[in-house]
Amino acid sequence: MIKIREAVIVEGKYDKIKLSGILDTIIIETDGFAVFKDKEKQRLIRFLAEKRGLIIMTDSDSAGFKIRSFIKGITNIDNVKNVYMPDIYGKEKRKTEVSKEGKLGVEGMTTEVILSALQKAGVFCEENSYIERREITHTDFFEDGISGGDNSSTIRKALARELNLPERISSSSMLKIINTYMTFDEYKEAVNRIKNTI
């Protein structure tokens, strides 16, 4: 597994499954063109771009380029790296037919091709800048009332507002995201701030 700082944007769940076996980072699906109307997901993507930076890794077909262009348009382009998949023709194993343009998507690429594409985009040059620190855990969330309690939904929504995250975010997604940019002490400070307002 390659640990990287940036969050990765992909088109669908099979792309996410593929990359989850290669990369140790947050991977967000656009659900294809659904991201064009999903204001909450757009907000999350902008948030991640600001806090950690983004890697856009869409398919090399016309749909992938439309999604890539849209994501670049809603984020700060300085925080976005484009990783381009090569034009490799064929069919993904799970599909019965080739895609409209006949090209393999991210899910159909080999690990070697994906790693090569990442390297060409300069992603690994920041790998060593990742700082090991005390992770926030599910136990912390439970102890702080963010999950597993009678009032957890209210506390979680308040924390989401405090951190400028979507209110409907699940505790698992919230945990993963805050671990990408907050220290444990910063997290505890945020929890203490919201507990004084509830």
C-alpha cells in the first residue's frame, strides 16, 4: 500500500475498490455525472482540496474528461493533480461488453499502470512528507459521544458544522476525513468547542 497525502477522486465504486488495494488515502467517488448536481459532494471535494489537495483519476474517455474538467472548475487548481490513465483498449472482467469508446477505465488498469501514472504526475515526491501522528479512532468518537450514544447524531452534526463538513456525513466518513488533516489535539479542541454550544 502506498500512503499519500492527497485525496483521490474517481468516477465509480469499482474504481474505488481497485485503488483501495493500492493506495492508503481517502478515495471519493463522483458517481459519474451525479456530482454535477450533488452540492454536498462538491462541498466535500472543495474541502478536501483545501485541506489535503486532490488527485483526479478519471477514465480516459470523454465522460472521464468532462468529470475531470468539472472537478477542476469547482476547486482551487493549485491543489489539484491530474493523473491520466493511458489509452488501453479492452474490456473490464466484470463487464459483458467493451465501453462505448472501447477503453479500459481505472478499474481495468493493472497496479503497475496505475503506479506509473501516479509517478508521472509527481505524486510520490510528497510521500515522505507524511507525518505519523496519533490517529483519531472509533473509540475516541464513542467516548466523545459522536457515535454509539443517544445524542450522537446531534453531536456529530454539530461537529460537522464546526469543521465545515456536510451535516449528513456518517461517523465513519467523518473519522476518515478528519484523520487526513487534524491532529488529535485539534480534534479534541473542536469537540470541546461544540460541547459548550449543545
